[in-house]
Amino acid sequence: MHALNMCFMSRGCMSLCILLFVAIQLQAQAIMYPKDLDRKCTKMYMKAKQNQKARNYKDASKAYAKLLKKFPRLVDVRQQQAAIAYQQGRISDAASALSSIIEEYPDYDDRNYLSLATIYREENKYAEAVKYYKLYIDRQDEPRERTVMLYEEMLFRSQSSDNAVDFDPIPLSDKINTTDLEYEASFTADESQMVFTRRINNQEDFYMAQLEGGEVVSVSPIEELNTPIDEGAHSISSDGSELFFTVCISRNNGGCDLYLSQKVDDKWTRPKNLGQAINTEYWDSQPSISGDGRSLYFSSNRPGGLGGRDIWYAHRRADGRWSKAINLGAEVNSSSHDETPFIHKDNLTLYFASDRQPGMGQLDLYSVSRNHWSSDWNEPNALPYPINTEAAEAGLKVSLDGTTAYFATDRNLDNKLDLYEFDLPEGYRPKESTLLKFKVIDEESEQVIVEAAVTLTDLTNADSKMESLTDASGEATIPFPKGQSLAVNVAHDDYAFYSYNIAADQGLSEEKVIIRLVPLKVISELPAEKAITLNNIFYASGSAELLDESEVELDYLYNLLQDHPGMEIKIIGHTDDIGSKEDNLSLSINRAKSVYDALIQKGITPTRIQYEGKGESAAIVANETEEQRQVNRRTEFVILRF
């Protein structure tokens, strides 16, 4: 029985081998090549090729049809018919022809896979393109780098389109969008003013829209700045007092330079070139000023970058001069073009456009964030489809609260540029931000104080700061992200600094904060109840141990003493009435001594500092609620000698 089974198995194997051999022979017979044609048909074939090359598709197609009727297995002619269909714009016919050839003769010519992948790529059929690029690459020992790049691009686009987000851009008011071209919007932090560019008869000019509650009240040209020269990309400051913009002429440090105009007495000043710290002999354009007005981001093709156009930035010093521009680096820039930067008012999120690969189209929109104002940038992320498309997307701007984005597009029926807004998907939003509006005045004279430095410091990272100087009206506006614990410090050389604290969960009034600074020349004459509170000194609960968050305030007090070598001060500690009077007095003394010790450790001579604790004896308000007790738990200083 066993021998009989072996016999049948041997016969079965032989039959299988014979069938495979016959199939291979039949497949070989199924394909006919041009070299197999007789002289007459070869002549017809060559003539058809010549007609095809000369774009005489009609005669070429007739000849190919005759050849195929006579020789159905002449696969090369089917390829030529697919090529003619493609050349004539009959893309669907070309794709169908190539698909049939691949199905019937998968090993005939690897280029059929590549050709079909190319057709699907050009038709934006990403999944099909991925399939045939992959089949082609898998059949190559060493596929070309460009082919691999195109495969990765199609894979990226396929995955992006599979994860499309809701996208319904809405045109802005008819007072802004007209029959002319409108683009390049920028907003003040409170979104009461919007600057945009309008092109009329190929002439670019600036327009200002006044808004109330999101509604456009009026639109008017900015007459002081509009000239016969095109006024290009721009960025208005948070408070609306400065406008940075591009002017393209053939002199003054390059073809395109960045300029600044300031609003004085409700008029825009003559634009001033930002100078060689920022401008070069190359293309410098597309400015974006940070919410605190201290950092300027822009795009440039100057040497020293990573690609064609890179994003650069410069810092404005306290004296108003700009630091030398610095490349944003490989964290943000690529070997391709990176441009149209927009730094959100949170100063943590940057939006820009890039043609890096893989991507959705000619230019894609990206966002990149950082954890603190002083930290490095994280990895950029492309905005989702269909915000990014096969076209060129650029110039995105985002509202203060992070929910609304603005951009210019010609995706309308008129096929012309207009300004649109849309809901920005949550995963691509910046941190929701709010505004602090200050007015700083002299406590004695009540005159406004100009160029007082207002600094917001992240209490979890003392190096992370936003700064602004008060203007001619003694005012400053600083946007910042909600949900952060911040130290607010206001300083001027002629005054004692002022500080207060913003808790991460604290609600803020939209009203302007009036800050009264005490002149140093009279501060030593103030009575003890006028002592200056150190609102950003923090201790461990029930302890005299200083928390790390106190470092910001300690540095301000240290710098005040360093700037005035003859100054002597007393640190005074206070508590609420929880606990015994004896314990509270001891705690207040120890807390005052902790500040004293910290200043000594920083280098202040001990004879210049005294300390004292008053326990619960000098309460400012009643100790009836936790909020009141928090007010009474404080550390102060008074100036003994100046």
C-alpha cells in the first residue's frame, strides 16, 4: 500500500511539473515582440512610431490598431496605445490600458508600474499611486532616489487624505473682500484692528479695517504708507502702534528689505529701514512681530541658511536696537523653502509655509511649538488635509484665543485671491491666550512713566520671559497664554520695582491695570505701612523654605541693590492668624531671614540688609477668608537708606 501511494505521488509531481512547464511555454508564446515582425509589419510599426513622435496620433493609432488586430500578443503596441491616450489627455483610457497589460503580463516591463503610478499621482489618486510605486520599487534592485521620494510623498498624501478634517472656510466681510485681490492679514492683539493688502491694477497698498465684536465697522487705505512702490507682507504690533512691512526696491541693503513705521498722534511715521542687523543685500521679507514686540521673525534667502528661503529672527534690545538676525535652525528650517512665518501671540507657537518633502502640495502650512518662551522648538507638524492641498498654502494667521485661522485663497468660484477664516482643528491650535493692558504712573505726581519695563516671567522657568516697554502714554499691552503661573514685574531706573503674581487658574479682568511706581528719591521717607510687597516670594507651606519660583523676585531685589550701592533695606515677614501668635512670629522672622540669606548668598554685603518678623500683628485686611489670609501672608521690604 505504501509503495502504491509513493507511486501515485511521483506521478502527481510529474504531472505538476509538466503543467508548470507548459504554462511557462504558453506565457512565452503569448508575448510577441516588435523584433518578431516580418519586414512589411516592421515598416508599418516604425512608421507608426514616427507618427506618434510627430504627434500625428490619428495615423499612429490606425497603424497600431491594424497591427494589434493581426498580432493580439504584440504587447509593445498596447503600451504605445496607452502612451498616445496619455498624450491626448485621455488619462482614464491610459490608466485602463496599463492596468490590463500589468494584469495579463505582470513581468513584461517594469516601467508599466512606474507609468501607472505616475498617472495616479498626477490625478491625485494617492492610494493607487502608492500601490504601483511600491510594486515598481519592489521589483528594482536599486530604485532611483526620486522614485522612492515620490512613493513617500504619495504615502504621506494618502494617509493625510484618509485623516481629513472638517474644513469650511468662510469669506471675510464684503467690506474687505472686493472684486480686487485681498490678502496678507495681520491683527492687533485685541483684534480691534486688521491690516491687509489690496491689489488694484497690479498696485499693492495697505488698508486698515476697524472691528467691533468681530464685525467690520470701516475700511480705509493707510494713506501715509501707500506709495507707487508695492507695499508687501506686513505685521502689526499687539497694541497697533507699530507696523513692520516689506518694501522691494533695488537699493538700501537689498532688493527687498524690512521697514518699520510707528503710529504717533494717530498718524503713521515715515518708514524706517531696520538696518543691516536685519536687512542684507538679499531677499528679506514677510515679517512677524511677537506679542511682546521684542522678537521679529522673517524669511530670507541670505547665505548661512539651510535651504533656499529660511526663517530668521532678531531680538530688540532695551535701547530699541536690533540684535544681529539668527537662523532659526534645523529644528524649524529645512533644505527646501521655509517662509511666511507667523508667531502667535502666545509666543510659543509658530506657523509657516514650506515646500519640504513629503508634502501635500507646492507649499504646505506647518505649525511648530515650544514648551517655554526660552526653550528650543519641537518638531514641526504639517496642518491636515484639506487645509493643505495640492496647491500652495501660505500666510496663515491665528486669533488670540487660537480657535480661528485666517488666510488668503483663490479656492472660490471667481478664482481670485480673497481673505477667509476657518475653525482651526484643536490639535493644531496654539495655547489660548489673553491680554494684560498696563498703564504705569508715578505714585507721587500721577504723571505717566515712559519706557518702564514690564516683564512677565514663567514661574516654572525663570529664563522664560516676555517683555515690553511702556509707550508715550505710559501704556503697554502684553498677550500671554492662559494657564501659566507668572510673575509680573514693572521696573524703571528712577523707581522701586513693582511686582504681582498671576496664578495659573486665575481669571483676569479685561480692564487696564494701573500700576503706581514709587520714586526712589522719596521712597526712604515712606512710613512703614507703605512698604513694598514682594508678591513673587513663595515659601513651602508652614515653612520658611524658599521655593524655586521665588528666584525671579530675588533677582529683581538683588539688581535693585546692585544698581544703587548706597541703598540699605529691611526685609519684613508677615503671617495670617492661623496658629499661635508665638509660632506666627517665629515663622515670619524665619521667612524674612530666608530672603536675607538668599541676598547674602548672591553677593550683597550683610551690613546693607536687616530683617524682621511681625507675625500676625500687621494684617492689611481681616483674616476672615482664605483670600484675605493670603493677602496678609506676605514679605515686604522698606528702604532704610538711599
